[in-house]
Amino acid sequence: MEFKYNEKRPVYSQLVDVLRKEIKNNYQPNDKLLSEREIMRKYAVSRNTVREALSELENIGYIYRQRGKGTFVANMIDYTQKIGDEYSFTEQMKSMGRKPETQILEMYQQDADEYFSQKLKVPVGTCLIKLKRLRLADGQPIMIDRTYLPQAKFPNLSRDDLELKQRSLYAIFLEDYGEKVKVADERLSVGIISDEDAKLLNVASNTAGFLARRTTYNHKNEIIEYTISSARGDQFVYNIKYRH
């Protein structure tokens, strides 16, 4: 079964959408997923495309892997808790006397499927901006962010805004679009960094790190950002402020 793809988006990203629908319609938590070879045959894609898609599904919490046993469907129950202040990598690194840097690995538009429709509270088919960013401090890779934004809120957002000018995303929200962050809901856990992210973060496979999912709201209680992050445990300090 060869699926048709849009040349404006990476093939692996579109395979993620296909597999996500397949999981939702035909699998239960802890069911074993098709092997890489079976997915290659079923969708007529390369092994590299399959591996990138599975890494993405692992990063957003749809699957988990057990070495020597295979890939399994994760339990997607969300136990998000509210944290009193939004997190800014750029501002925290500056406060620690370190030089923050952001490299844009991917930036493109995609339509919201049911998963992102639910996460961002927008209709299915809404145009989203996807950003995949490598965050560094003093040249050292620290964290990878996968961020999804409603394109209508940030119509002129460019790579230069994020990469060359080195402003935080929240500074751009406020200064360029008048979108003030009110609060962020965040889930933080310790887990195994995916193989794909481990290579980018320059750590060994099966390294433990911080895994976070953040939903950010503006002053109208509209969701303006959904971000999935993985970070090195030996380099990253997560600073949380609680308001009463």
C-alpha cells in the first residue's frame, strides 16, 4: 500500500500521520506494532523514513520500544499538571551566564490531524507551523524542541526570527504578535532519549533525560503553543516557579 504524499512536507512526517491513524483505529495500549520491515512493505517507504517516523511517534508519546522485543503502543492518558510560570530556554541560559543558541532543524506547515486538533483545540485541518529546534548553550547541545503553533496566530514567523536574532519564542509572541503568555500546562518526566534525539544531543543510546510536554495559553485562554521536548539530564536544569 503506497500512500500519496505532499512534497512540501517530509515523507517521514506524513508517515507519522498515517501510523497515528492506524494506531488510533486498530490498536490498544501495549499492543505490538508492525516491525520496521513490515511498515516498509505496507507503505512502500525506505527504512530510514520508517525509523524517522517511529522516532517521532516515540517522542510524542504514541509508542515505546523494548530492545529485543519490538515496538508497542503507549497508553496515551495525559496526566498534565499546571506550572505557574512559562519556561524559556533562552532566558534561563542567559540567567546562568551561558550563551544560548537555536538551530532550526525543520520548519514547515502542516494540517492539524485529530491528535493536534485535540492538543491545540483547533478544528481538524487547521494550518499549523511545525518547528523542530536544537537548543545549545555555549555550543553544547542541550535540548530538542518540537513545537506546533497555529499558523493564523503567527502568519509571518520566519527562521530568521528564531535563529539569527536569537530571541526567545515568547519574546516573539509578545513583541511581534501581541500574544502575551498567561500560563503553561506542563508534564515533566524522566525517560530514555530516543535514538534519533540521542545522536543530535551527542549522547549514547539508552541515555536517560528529561521529557516534557507543554501547552501554552494566552490571556484569552487560547492555546498558542504545544511543544514536546527532550533534554540531556547532565546539562539541563529545569527551573520552575510556583505562584500562589
